[in-house]
Amino acid sequence: MSKAYQLKSWTQVVTPHPDIREGKLDNATYAAQLGAVIRNDVSCPYVYRDARGFFEATYLTKELKQLLNDVLKGLNGQGGDRILQLRTPFGGGKTHTLISLYHVTQHRQELEHIPEIQQLPKPDKIKVLSFIGLDVDASTGTNFNDIPSNLPPLISQNKLESEGKKILTPWGYLAWQIGGEKSYALVAEQDQKRIAPGNDVLRKLFGNQPLLILMDEVLVYVETAMALVVGDSTFGKQVLTFIQRLTEVVTELPNAVMVYSLQASVQEAVGSEGVLGILDKLVSRMDAKKEPVSGDEVMRVVQKRLFADIGDINIIREIARQQGELYRKYRETFAETSREKQQVDQDVNLLVERIEYSYPFHPDLLDLMYNRWGSLPSYQRTRGALQFLATVIYYLWKNNDTSLLLSPCNVPLEDSAVRQSFFSQIGERNAYDAVFSADLISRKAKVNIVNKRFASDSPALANFNIGTRMATAIMLYSFGAKEGEERGVMEQEIAQSCLTPEIDRNIITAALSDLKEELLYLHYVGKRYRFETKANLNKLVADEVNKQTSEEVNNQIRSQLEKNLQSGKGKVVVWATDSSRIQDRLPQFQVVYLEPSWAEKSPEAIASDIMHWLEYRGNDKREYKNALAFVVPSSVQMDKARTASRTKLAIASLLEQKQKYKFSAEDIEELKGKEKTCLADLNASLRKLYQEVFIGVPNAMTQSTSGEFQNPIRLENIDLQSQINVSDKLQEKVLEALKNHVFESLTVNKMFRLANLTPEKPYLKISDLVSYFFRFPSYPKLISSEPIVRAIASAIQQGKFGYIPSININGWQTVNESQTANSQIVTPNSRLPFNYLW
């Protein structure tokens, strides 16, 4: 008997953690919650609440140890990054890292037996403040006694609650944790009004004590807060302002650190892309992004959390070695050149090393979850992944699985609990019910045909269910994709993960061929195997949606917006990146449609930035200030436009690939119908995208009571939504809203008065007159210089003006714009020097 058969199965080598052996597999077991840990909530698994137990089940990666060291150094006043944003993959979650920081700062004495902890800095009396977006209701606030604090209950606290008061904001929430009523009093007014406190208030609130601020699930809270109106702003925008000010103040303090988490990607923030982008960028000048887990250390993190004992390292090394030799034998059948054989050696050595690192898991199982499932919006990178693996371990452990490794091909999808956990990860429960029933798990499943065929041809393989093993691996590989690759799995990848001493290359190749012939929902496209629900175009569109970049989405929105604005009057400027993009000295009224980032600015920032753009073109003073209007986008409508644009791009991409996907005529017709609907939704969003217009108007009070001269221009805000206008053209709606400010005609009397010709100055260059209308806010705003030309022509016909062309005076001429640049108007019977006329 070969040595491979003398080796023990993984169930005889490792020992799962007690919670797995006892069947405690619900998601809550792996759902680390910072708030529950801080409150010492008994419903929170003890392994998270107990500092010693937590670190015994936590693999301290190089990056996590560095992060702990950096934070503790900052709390010790030793410099370094003070604002840290967590970006973590599955197996080392953001919340898990925050709990690590909480325990190492609050329960250090319980962890001194851990060598890695002993080496870390040890600041004294660290105050930890926490804010978890999922624990706090943005609309109703929080009861005082629900806020985690080491302070004793106060009579005044009960009094505040008896008056029906609650803490309404993150700044109130943090203030109460610092010093109860006394600290809260510093921000009480701002809390009750939901207005962000200033930096000076925050400095006074925090003082100079060692202070660690932990914030989790921030985006969830901000998104909810956006729905609450606060004066001319929203609560969400006030929260964003607070976060920006908080980061500025923490950076200034000598021994304070703030660590916070956001969603890792746009896919995790569907419908909230605008808020995610502005929240991410808001503190980008201050923060440092940290990834406590990277590369193959993910494997050790998972291993440490799920197993109490990994077993004999010598057995593990022998299993890894033999698995490497099986893979070598497979690869050498294709290697011809010396270079190819050298590559085989390198790949085999790497596989052996990674198996030792990930045992009892085959590294390919963890790789496909991290690299493929990780691209799915439904994939829960930490808690979901651990719960799925725990469910697999429990079933196979209970049934004494005889495999040497836990690989993609022996995940027991026939078990309802495993299948349910699998569906939770890939998010396709209902869509794939028919696939599982027809091909994989029912008594009449097509895979049974393949299993029986192999059992008949080789009775020794009867218990291995070859068809089920290969189909299971393909099913796991059918969801998500590595960056730059299509969904599905190639034969070589299946071989690497599914080879065993009993199942060689020939068996795998034959099984894949049989499955391709027998299974109803298995597709082979571009040399890749994958399961599909062929008629489910929505799934295809959803997959393609995730491939569209934010740049592509915004480019399409801009293009569609420009089409919408083409036929309108006046000049439009679309999404200028700075004020230098807006022309100056142009005798034409310009409507500036501001780009998406303006939707996330506070009203104060919008007014300030618009006034700056009105005053300056780049670094130069702007001359034509009376010829601009600025239109501000809505964040809600921008997110709707992004969703419609992203989906439209995805459908267009699918239609371009119709040959690849082998769409039927009905499929193509349905996709075109969906594309048309998306375009309609996009245009509907664009019509409502801009809801406020800002225009400069004369400031009646140019001198304040203190004697200081004020800006002769002030901004007036016009709400487009309140305007009665049936036009579906955005530019027409804007100009209609500006009808009392911007004119398409000019009366002779008005122009005559504004020209201000006198006996002392009986003449005026037309170019100067034109410039006055576009420079000075006291002059009427005109859509272009054409009304001036028409008014001059009428004045000449009425005998109120004389006209001197720039070249000759051979009688009255028809006046048009091309002739007016250097021409003059004069009062009748004026006497001018002869040389002035030439």
C-alpha cells in the first residue's frame, strides 16, 4: 500500500473550535460587533468579548501587528498617522481589527502573556470613544443610558431623559462618553439642533488626554442622515462636516488617534456611490489607508479562527508533498521545453508551500472565495466566509470525511445547511434552485448519470461520486471572477484543486467531457466551465454592471447631458473642473452646469466656491461677472443617473458580445427593451438632476455699518423645483427660471439711459457699451450681444443715435455684430474732431 493511503484524513489531524464541534454555526457566531463587545452584551459570542480568548483565536498578521503598534505609538505621543481608514478583505474584517484595538487598549493586563502584545507600546489610561453607525438611529437618536460609558449614572441624566431628550448626533454621542453631562454640555446645543460643532469646540471637548476614536459602519449612518432636513442643509451633510472637522482636530492633538471603516468598494455601497465617494475623499488629505490582512496571511487568519489545533506538522508536510507530486505528474504531461519544466518545478514548490500554510484547506478553495466571490456584492468578506467554511467543516467532520484536504470538489452542497450558506455568499438562491434540482442534488439529477457511468467502468471509484465532485467544483467557480478574466474555471484549475491519489488527470478530463454532454445548465465558453441560468438575463446584466467603472459611468452621463443641452439658447458649460474652464470676456450669457462632486458640498461651501468662480478665472480676476449662472446638481438624482447609466452600459456591452453569449432573438429584443428603459430613466434623472440656480445680483449695501466696503455682487438662489415649467429641456427650464434676470431684448430707452451720452461725452464705443452689460451687475443681464445690436439699430432709425462705422462714414449703414467692434454711437448733431472719425 502506498504511503498516501497510510496518511490520515484531515478529520483525523485537526481539531475544530468547540463552537463548530457543537454545531453553533449561525452567522452571529462569526459576526463581530464592536458595540456589543464594548457593552459586554451577553448575546455577543464570548470569544469576542473576552480579550484573552479573542487574541487566542486571532492570527496576528504582520500588517495587523504594525497597525496596533502605530496606533499605540500615536496614543503615546510618538507621532505617525493619526487618521487610519481600514480596508480589509475576508478573514480579517474591519470590525475585527477595531475590536483588536479596543481590547489591546482597555484590557492590556489580560494579554501580557502573548509575546507579540508584550512588544507593543504601552500608553497609560487611554480613553476609548466609539461610534457604530448600525447601533444608532439617525432619525430618532439614542437614550443616554444606551451609550457605552464607564461613568456612573447621573441624576441629571435621568432628568434629561424625563424631559424627553435624547442624544441626536455622533458629536453628542462621543461627548457623553468622554465625561457625561459635563462634556455633553459643550455640544448640547449643536446636538439638539443637529448642527456640526466647530473645531474650537472639539478641541475643548477632547483636551490632551490619550484618546482613541473607533468608528464603524459610518456610511450606513450618513446615508440615513441624508434624508433628514436641517435648515437649508441636511443632517447627513452636517455629519460629513463633523467628520472632516474631527479628523482635522485629531491630527492636531498630541496623543489622539482615529480609526474608522468604510465599505471596501462601490459594489458594497450600491445606490450610495456619491456619499461613499465624498466620505472617502473628505479625509483623504489626513488619513492613511490600512489593510491589516493581505496575501496568503488570509489563510492563517481563517485557520486560526476555525481550528483549535492544526495537528502534527509532519503529517501536514507529507500531505502537501504528495499533493505537489500529483500536480507535477499532471503538469509534466504538457511541459515540453526546459523552460516549461522549470516553471512546473516553481509552481509545484509554491503549491506545496501554500498547502502547508492553509491546511486543512486546499489553498484553491480559499483563493476562489477571496479572488472570485470577493467581487460579488452579496459576498460577506468576514462573517459570511467564516460561517460558510464552519458549516462545511461541521458536516464533513460529523460524517468522518476521508479526504486528505478540504478542496472545492468535496464541499457537500447536498447538505441543505451548506447549500443555504453557499447561496448567502453568492446571492443567487432562487435563480439556481432549478439548476441544483436538475443537475446536482435531486434523485433525478443529471450528475447521477455521470456518477453511475464511472462506478460501472471502475467499481473502485463508486464511492467517490466523480461527477458530483467535478460539478461541485465548477459550481463554486461559477460565481465572480478574477480581475480581467471571465467567470468559470479551466480544466487545469480544476485539476490542481481536485487531484487525489485516486483521481488522476484522465479521470478528470473524462468527467468534464461527460458533464458537458449531460448537464442542462453547464456551459463551456472560452475554454471555461460554468453553470448558468441561461434565460436569466438579469443575472448577466448584474454581472456586467459590476464591470463598469465610475469613469465610464460619468462619461456617459455627461455625454447624455450635453445632448440634452444642445438645442437650448445661450452658451452652456458642462462639468468644468475649475474656474479657468469658463471663458471670460465672452459677450454671451453662460450657464455653468456644475459637476457631480458639487452635490455633496454643504450650502456654505457651494456659495463660497461659486462666488470665487464668479470673481476669478483661474488665478486672474474675471471681467465679465454679469454673464454667469451656476446650476448645482442633486445627490439623489445623481445616484439615480449613475444607476441607470451603469445598467445601460452593461446592457450595451452584453449586446456587443451577443455571439459570445449565444443570445436568441428574444434575448436580444429583451435586452434592447431594457436598454431603452435605462435611457429613459437616465434622461428622467438628468431632467431633475439640477435643482438650484445661483446668479450674481447687485448688492444694494456695498458699505457695511462698520464702514468696510462689501462685494458689489451677492448670490441669489433660485429653486428650479418650485418653478412652473412644462418643458422637458433642462436649459429651457433654467432660462425660464432666470427670466426676471436674463433678457433676450433691450428697449431703446433703456439702452439710451445706460449709454449715458452727454454733451461733454457725446460718443461711446459700441464695444465698450457691450462690455458694460456683461461686466457690471447694475446692468441688465443679456442672453447675448444681439439685443444691443438690435436696440442700436432701432435708436439710429428713430434719430436718437448717430452711428460711426469703424472704416468710413458713407451714410447710414445696416448695423450688425460684425461691424460693431470698433464702431461708435453718437448723439445727434455732435461735433467730433475730424481725426476721431478715422
